[in-house]
Amino acid sequence: MKFEVTILGSSSATPVYNRNPTAQLLNCNEKFYLIDCGEGTQQQLIKFGIKASKIDHVFISHLHGDHYFGLIGLLSSMHLNGRTKPMKLFGPEPLLDILNLQFKHSDTILKFPIEFTAIQAEQPSLIFENNDVTVETIILNHRIPCTGFKFKEKKRLRKLLVEKLEADQVPLEYYPLLKRGVDLDLPNGSTILNTDYTTDSAEPKTYCYCSDTIADGSYLNSIQDCTVLYHEATFLHDLLERAIFTHHTTALQAAEIALNTGAGKLLIGHFSSRYKTLQPLLEEAAAVFPNTELALEGVTYLI
């Protein structure tokens, strides 16, 4: 099953040349989940050859503009392009009021329904689930209510050893039960063990997205042992006082969090516009957590 994330925007409060405000697109089994939607997101989708029409779920972490100012434009374009299928939108409760006000004063009645789920920033909770993935909130500590999101694959069915099944002439009607891990007791008294004809599927992978937060440790239990951790790293550690004042994280702190939570890989992003080159941020984080990569726009990272 495909499980990967494409970075659409990696800048913090303001865009800079070649870096846009935050947005990411998660592909889980060819279902697409937009995580935050900073200004210019739909242009980035076009630039990287991604069809906006494939997006059916949008998750907004908080109501600072660099994380949602692109949403009204994206939804408007979907409307103009004839979208009719529902859009599932998850975000802080006031987000729906903001969108309704925009559409009211532009006299816009969308051709498609928005199915809005208000998320709260007090306790972690399960906010979405389908056959492929669950999505839980991560309660972050920012200047305003803010959540991250934990996307976890669901355990897949066991894999059939088709050649062995065919060689032993196991009837096809038994295959679905064997995939579910069921042992079969036959009328003649014999037993077909699923472990003889199947192998276990891969362990589910987890992608944790931590947007804007001070590194206070309050959310570490929510992100333990994730396969890939995306964590904001707005500043180098020499600006720790600035990071604390603005409720952000340094690259060094992001790496310490990845190390302390057992992450498989760390992606850092949400870079301050003061940094024209990102290599120092990477070097600072990688010195603590070697398996660190920059969240570079247009790059797709396997989870």
C-alpha cells in the first residue's frame, strides 16, 4: 500500500523565494489528505502535477494564516471547476465561520457540500477513520489552539501463499478466511492452519505531523515510535529565546524530540524566512538525530 507525503510548502509565517507557507499532501492507498493549506497551495499542486480534484480530506492545524490562507482559494477553484463530491474538512471550530463569511460576501454557493468536523485542542482524540487509516490529534502548545495529526495505517490482511494453496488444492472459498487469520476445521476432521498458507502483513506505519509548537514535551506520548515524524524547526538553536517567545521549536530541539520518542525518520520544516539556505538547520538537527531530512517542496517522502 502506498503511504507517502509530498511537501507543498515549507516556509513559516511569510513566503520567500522558492519557499511557500505550510502545506503537505499525504497519499495513503491512493486517497489524498491535504494537511494545512497555506497561501499558494493550489499553485503548488499545479506546479507538481497533482490534481486538486483527488483531494477529499483537508486537515487544518490552527488559524494562523500561513496554515490556512490558501483554503478559500482552493475551495473556490474546486467550485469553479465543477466539483460536486463532498469535501471533508477538519479544523478549529471558527474555521467554518471564516469560510461562510467569505462565501457570503462573494455571493458564492458551493456546488459541493463541506462536511465539517470541529476539532478541539484540549485532549488527543480520534477524528477520522476509514479502511486504510486512522487520524488522531496531537495537542500542541502554540500561541493559539493548535493540533498536529497522527496518521496511522490500519493492519492489512495476511498475504496468501497462492502457489502453495494451488498445489494443495485448497478451495478458493477458503481464501478470504485464511487472509483474516482464521484456521479452518473441515468436516473430515482435518484442520487447515492459516499460518501454513499465509504470511503476516507488514506492521502499520505512522506519520506524525507537528505543525507549530514550543518544545515543552507535553505531546511526546502522542508521537512515540512513529515511522516518520514531521516537526517544525523554525529557528536555529542560537535563537532559542526567540523560539520560546513565539512558541516555536529550534532544529536542535526537533532532533532531540525525534531521538527521545524513537522516531524512524525526522523531517524538519516551517523554516523562518531569515534563512536563505537551509543547510545549517539540517546540520544542527542531524548532529543529534542523524536520520534527519529537510522537508523540501516538491519532494515526496516514503513513510
